[in-house]
Amino acid sequence: MAMSTVGYEIDGEVAVLTVEYPPVNALSAAVRTGLGEALERARSDAAVRAVVILGGGKTFIAGADITEFGTDKSKVKPSLQDIQTVLEGFPKLTIAAIHGTALGGGLELALTCHARVAVPAARVGLPEVNLGLLPGAGGTQRLPRLTGVEVGIDLITSGKHIPSQQALALGVIDAIVDDVRSGAVAYAREALAKGISFVPVIERNDKVTGIDAAVFAAARKQVGAKARGKIAPMVIIDCIEAACTRSAAEGLVYEKERFQELFASDQRAALMHYFFAERQARKIPGIPADVKPKPIQSCAIIGAGTMGGGIAMTFANAGIPVTLLDLDQASLDRGLGVVRNNYGISVSRGSISQEKMDSALALITPTLAYDDLATCDIVIEAALERMDIKKEIFFRLDGLMKPGAILASNTSYLSIDEIASVTSRPGDVVGCHFFSPANVMKLLENVRSASTSDETIITVMEMGKMIGKVPVLARNADGFIGNRMLQYYTGEAEFLLEQGATPEQIDRVATRFGMAMGPMSMRDMAGMDMAVVSRKGRAASIPAGERVSPIVERLVEAGRYGQKTAKGFYRYEGREKFSDPEAIAIIESVSKEFGITRREFTDDEVEARLFAPLVNEGAKEIEDGTAIRASDIDVAWVNGYGFPVHRGGPMFWGEKYGLDRIYQMALDAAERNGPRWAPGKLLERLAKEGKGWDAA
Ligand code: CAA
């Protein structure tokens, strides 16, 4: 007989059921079967008066087994709901004993126990929304019965994990215990001794009775504004409303129906793709398993500007001491002032506590002396984007840093190979490209040169996770993964303007799609003068015969730099923006100058034109090895460029849209704009064979 996934031990009158299903004790068919059997055993064991359910290893149950979704295994009985029915009607006391995380179906299972206890470091949550789902095992019906409706809406629509203390205060758990197992057993004994009778959560109606409909209207407005087109959060509100307006039995049926609707949605497929993509991105083929990351316990940063300051905050937030260097006291003071101010804003918004701010600031040591950096485990250079300056710095670091230290550059497009060439230790040199604002944006684009060592690569990937970023590995190439693609997105947006689309239409389509911001508004915000400078700097790399729209240059010539001059693609009054006939006239004059006939575009046409070039360039990155796999590109775009996660990323979107159509569009684009826009060999092959990225 196969080893059971659920251990059964007797501790006096308490049966301890331990789920053993690494890595996260997900509720696989095997675990459900094991739990069903163990519960029957406890039921028929006359000496047992209480049951404690516990997770083996480092966590309680982290939810349904996502790898079984949609497979026959997910249909194996007992279902999670069957087990919950058993638990809710169990004739003996049942206690969920939580350590690590109780997430999704794991927490929902715990909500059908009579009581829940957790260790101080545990966290609980219903994160299904992040997979485009709702907690379909009664989570929307039971959690609000404990926390009240408003908190329930907040927790389930955000999917956040909350720590034990907060869970206790909100009524999600009943007690905090020091040791998960003995604490839960003691809790059970005491409850038995006192003869406490627990009312099943589903029967506790006081917090879901008499709720004003206005509560839901307000929630829909607030959550809807943040959802950017995601459907699951709105459906969750419907279900919580049903918990308040229907009987418990009807509410559970309604929740199940809505779960199935979400399960069948494209957004669910995209979000699940993204979940695995993010984890896959950390796996680097070809690196032997015995290569281990080096410890990163201290960090040095060169340059206290916007990037350097943001990076310093990131490390300090993760509890890692930072030495922040700049060349003169004034720059250092200015940089630290910005850091302090940013923390202050977070404190005033309530997103961090004053103590957290103080402890983070205490970890940042400013300095003017290079010698202070020498013993740090990693140094990240965030100086000006000029190769001569970078080389000078790396030459100096080579002579200074302790052996084995990682020497990283935050450059967004300069060659890591060239930077590494001035050192005697190119194996330790790597790109660590953070995105602005670095303390907020999740993407860490790590860049390996031809000589970066496996150990260095593994270290910066591991470090990314440790500091709360989502790391992706790129090979050295102009613009790496993300920025290399970005120029085609913004470039096509400008060509669309020349052909007759308006800034409003393009931005509307992009935000309808779910982008955080449209490309024209993005340019206005970043400042078009900056774009012109960077385009001039890169002009040499643009081959002859390539069209680059001069619209941005023309706007700058007319003093329209964007928000900073209150006019760019739009006209601004404070933070409000308006369509501006003057900008349109400039755009139209460019169309005329190049003999381009302006026409109307449908929104769908604009959408496809905006995103298809990303897919084409992404395919070329897979082809030339800049990106390891298509899903890494998705991870980069979701976390660094505001691409909507519920679309799965540009490559996932492209495959769904049809690689054959993308291929055809690339041929057309090349005709209009020049050979750089032409499809690569990989896209051509996949399009012709009717295959997806799996066959890349
Ligand atoms: N099912 C199957 N595998 C899972 C899983 C799950 N629910 N959660 C995590 N894993 C796997 C990961 O894919 C990863 O596998 P590999 O090592 O092969 O890549 C491994 O477990 C470790 O995961 P992480 O790298 O994420 O480890 P971590 O320690 O950083 O985080 C975690 C652990 C907090 C549990 C995190 O994995 C997580 O958030 N998991 C998802 C939890 C979740 O969404 N649960 C709800 C599921 S849906 C549901 O329950 C529906 C319902 O209502 C019935």
C-alpha cells in the first residue's frame, strides 16, 4: 500500500493528523484521500475525543493543488468539500493547528474545523484572486462570518496574507500558541475539560445580517477602480453579498457556480500561467545542482540618486545593511533626504510603521569613502549611464572589493561584457537592473555576460527573491529583455498617431487592455526631452532605411516636454489632462510631411498593433538567447512595465491572439517601418507549423 500522506498519532485523547505532502502540503487527491481516511479512523476510535490537523514540514496546507487543476486527479473523491462536510458535522472536537501559511483551500479547510490556533509567525489568507479565482470551498461564505463583511471583502479581493496577530484580532483564528503541535493539543484538552461547545462558522450569522446594500456598492466602486479589468474581485463581492442575502446553503451553491464561471475564464488561464512562470523564471538550465548561492548579508550602492536611493530602500526593507556612496556631501544629503521623505510618505499613508521606518533608515550608512565598501558581499553601481564612467568605477572596485564579492551594475542597456572587461574577475560581474521606483517595482532583471559565473548568477537570482523582487535572467544584449522590446511598443504607438489614431484613443485602448498607463501618457510623465536625448544617444544603432517617427522631436521643439511643461501629447491643468488641438495639429503635420493618409482605427485594431510588435521582438530574444524562455519575458513585462497580469504577459497574449497573425503583422510592419520590424526565424517557424512557445 502506498504510504499515507496523512500521519495519525494518538496523544492521550487527542488524535494528531499530520499532512505530509511536500513542498507545501497542497490538497492533492492523495492528501484528500489520506485526510478522509484519517478522519474516519478518528471517528471510530472510541478513545479519541478531539482531532488536531497539522501540516508536516515548514507549513500548514497552502491550498488546492494547482498542478492538478483541470486534470482527472482534481475529480478524485473525497473532494475538499466532502472533507469539509465531514469536519463541520464531526462528532468530536476538531482543531486546525497552523504554522507557515494556511492559504486558499488550506484556510478554507481550517474554517470548517471547530477552532483554529496558530504560531506567532504563521500567516493566513485566501489568495485565489491572484489565480483569477475565488475561494470556492466556502471561503467567501465563512470568512466574512468571522471578520465582518468589509474586512472579508478586503482580504479576499486582495488575496493578502495576514500574520497571526492580525488574524486573531479579526477573529479568523481563536488563539496563538508557541508550539504548533503541543499548543494545539493543549488547546484541545482545555476545551474538552471546560466542555466548550463551538458553533460551526457557517452557522454564525450575526456579522452577515442586516448589511446595508450601500456597503457593496461602495466596495464595487473601490475594488473596481483597482481591478483594471480583472473579473475575479468583482465576482468575489457578489459572493460575499450572497452570504448576507441568502441562506448559508444557497450561498455555498451560488459560490460554487461563480467559481466554475471563473475557472472557465481566460483570465484564470492567464493568471495560472503567470503563477508558474514566476517560479520557472528562477530555474536556470545548465547550472549544476551543486552550485550554491553566496550569502548576501551586506550591500554597497554607488550613486545616491533616484535609482540608488530606491535600491538602498529595497535592501534596508529586507533587513540587509547598506552602505550608500556618492561623490560629494551635497548629493549624498539630497539622496538620503529623498529616501527619508519616501519612508515618511509610507508612514503617513499607514503602509509601514514608524518603527519599521526607523529600523530601515538605521540600516543605511552614507559614505563618501570608497574604502568603506570593500567588505560588502555585493556592490551595485547606480551611477550615470555612461560607459566611460562605469568602466572607471569597475576598475576601482576590482582593486578594492574583497575576493568573491559580487560586482553589479544597474545599467539599463550598456554592455555588461564591456564593463566586466576592465576587471580581473569578470565571473563576479553581473547586471542587476532595477526598475524605477526601485523600492516599489517588482522586477529585477539580472543580466549575465559571457563570463558571469554560475555561482554569481544563482546568487543574484536568490538575492532577488530575498529582497522581495521577482528576478528574471537575461543575456547581455542592447536593452536586455524589457527595454529592447519597449522601443517597438512606443514606436508603433507613434506610427499609429501618424496614421490617424489619437493619443486619447491609444491610451484608452492600452488601459482598457489593462496596462497601468497608456504609452502617450507615459511619455508625458517621463518627459519627452529625456526621450529625445536617449534617442539621439542611440541613433547610431538604428540602421539606415529604418523609419523613426519624428513626432516626439517635433513636440519637444514646440516646447511640449510633457507634464513638466504642462503640455505634451496632452494639455495639463494640475494633474488633470485634456485633449489638445495643438498637439494633434503637430501630429497631423508629420502625417502630411511623410505623405501618410490618415484614417480611422477601430479599438481592436489599435490593440493588436500596439502589442504584436512586443511578441515579435520577444520571439527574437528567445531565438538569440537574450531570454531563456517565453514565460520569462511575460514575468519581466508584468513586473517591470505594468503589463496586466491577467493577460498572462505579452508572449502568453500573443500565443492566444495567434502567432500566425502576429507573424503577418510583423511582415506588414517591416514593409511600413523597415527591416528591424520583420519577423524572426522562430516566429516564422511556429506560425507556419501552427505551434506555440512550447515548441520554441
Ligand atoms: N499547488 C501546487 N504546488 C504549489 C502550490 C499549490 N497550491 N503552491 C506552491 N506550489 C509549489 C510551487 O509551484 C513550487 O514548486 P517548484 O519548487 O516545483 O517550483 C513550490 O511549491 C514552492 O513554492 P514557492 O517557490 O512559491 O515557495 P515559497 O516558500 O516562496 O512560497 C507559498 C510558498 C506561500 C505557499 C506560495 O507557493 C504560494 O503562495 N502558493 C500559492 C498558494 C495559493 O494560491 N493557494 C490557493 C490555491 S487555489 C485554491 O485553494 C482553490 C480553492 O479554493 C479550493
